[in-house]
Amino acid sequence: MYPDPNDPVEEWPLAVGEPGREVWYSLVSPSDASVAFWYRYTLLSTAGGRQEGRLWAALTDRAGDDSTFVSRAVPPSAVEAADDPFELTIDDAVLTSSSATGAVDDVAWELEYRPDDYAFTPLRSETLTNLLSRVAGTGKHWSRNESVRMSGEVTVGDRTVELEDAPGHQGHTVSSTSPPSEWTWVQCNDFEEAEATLEALRLDGKLSLCFRVDGDIYPLNRVRDVLPYGPAGNVVDRDEAGHWRFRGAGEGLELQATVEAPDDRWQTVAYMTPDDSLRYNAHCSLAELTVTYSVDGGPTTTLTSDAARAEWVAEEPPVDGDYGPTWDRRG
């Protein structure tokens, strides 16, 4: 039996001063896409001695009236990370590969879902991924539950959002040194025209993507797909905060995608990295996405969504905003 892609990579807790960061993140929206919920469980140990577990939660309201971002840190003693089966506990919050519970201030969530049978990775070769992580410090990533249907509820104050078979996503990433200087990411499994899923990650000038439709999976994540040159490589035509256009071809698939993030739907947060530097994340959980594709030279089909999850991350803030939490004090 293969290990669960959610299983912790690091042996937590790490020694003080030993750098490492491990993140389990998730996103979900109700079927009407009136709101979007983004939550994270993170473990951090920096070279400068900071150590913490942290819960994050952000609710984006399409109407713009009740958007919320909260974060809470706990000491390493309040963290347990187990495998076989995977279970992560941060204080009283618990994440498994089929459920999630947690609470920060007046935000709480309780969700369950059937695990995805397929996990997407930015680079298909596990050997090369391990080598780059060890030599270049690039880290590792798994979209453990790339496309799932979540049920449960999210509460914010006196407001409750009921979820039933709602489109959701859950991933896992780890870095032992420092994450890349910038990246762009999008995921969507809530298209108006068909059951389909798109995920794309641009990292250090290289683009990986995965498209799923009609029960078929098209992972364009081989070396020949990811390298930014050659006739078979995935191509980024435009990438700036709020606007992203890219294309890819392979496995019989030809695909073009455009991502647009409306100015009034940003969630802006900052992450501490293992080397004590910051990364600034401009996240939009209700982005607009258009995908045009064909398979094996067949007819061209266009899919649209206004509930895509997109983010732009860099060493400087990608857009104007208040990037919380405040990192100039412990906890």
C-alpha cells in the first residue's frame, strides 16, 4: 500500500533552529458560489528559532459585505502529526484525508469528504522531485484531494454556511529551507458547462498543469511539459497579479486558459518561511476562469467558472492590502 500523500514529511517537532515548513491547505465553495472558504493547517520551524503550529481561515463573500480573515498560532506542544493513517492535530483542530475540523476566533468549520483517488504533483518524476528538493531546496507538493465534494458547515459569528456535495480541494506542501521567490496557482472544479477540474502551477518560470474531464485525466507534468522551452512545453502567455493566461498540449489534449481576479475579492496574507523571510500571497477564491480545449483533434469546447481559486505569491506584496498576520511579534 502506498503512503498517503498527506503523511507528514518532517519529524515534528523539529529541533529549535532546524528549518522546516509543512502546510496542509483546503478550499471549498457552496454550489451557488455565493461565498468561498479557504483554510490551512501549518507547521513552522525557522532558522531563527521561531516554532509554531498555526490555523488560518478566510471567508470571501461575493457580495463583499462579510469577508473575513483570521489566524491563530499555538506552541509545538499543541501539535501532533501522525501517519498510517494520516491525522494532524493543531490544538483542538483535526485534519484527516477525509475530514477537517477547526476554529479560530468566531470562525469554525466541520467538513467531510470522500478522498480523491488521484493526487497531482507538479513534476511526475518522484526521483527528480526528491533530487531537486534535496539539492535546490524546491520542496514538494501533492494535490492530495485535487477534486472532492465536501459536506458540512462553516460558521462565521452568527452566520452558518451549509455545504452539501460542494466542490472542494485539499493539498499538502513541504519545504525544508525556503520556498521559491514567487509562484502563481489556480484550481477549479466548479465549471458551469461540465464536470471538469483544472489545476495549474507556475513555479520558477516552469508551468505544470492537470486537466480532468469526462472521467479522463490529462497530467501535463513530465519534464518535457514543464521546461519553458521546446515545442512540447507548457507556455505562459501572461502572468501578473490578477491576470494569467497559459496553454499546454500533450496526452492528446490541447488547452488554453485565462484567469481573471476581480479587484474586490482579494484575501491578502503573509507567510513566514524556514529562513525567516516572508512571502506575500494575494489570494482570490472567486476568480473568473475560461478554459478552451480539444482532445485528439476533436471539436473545441469552452468551459467557464466564476468560482476558481487563484493566487499570486511573491517576496513583495503582489497587490495593495493588509497582509496579516503580524509577524513582528511571536505568535
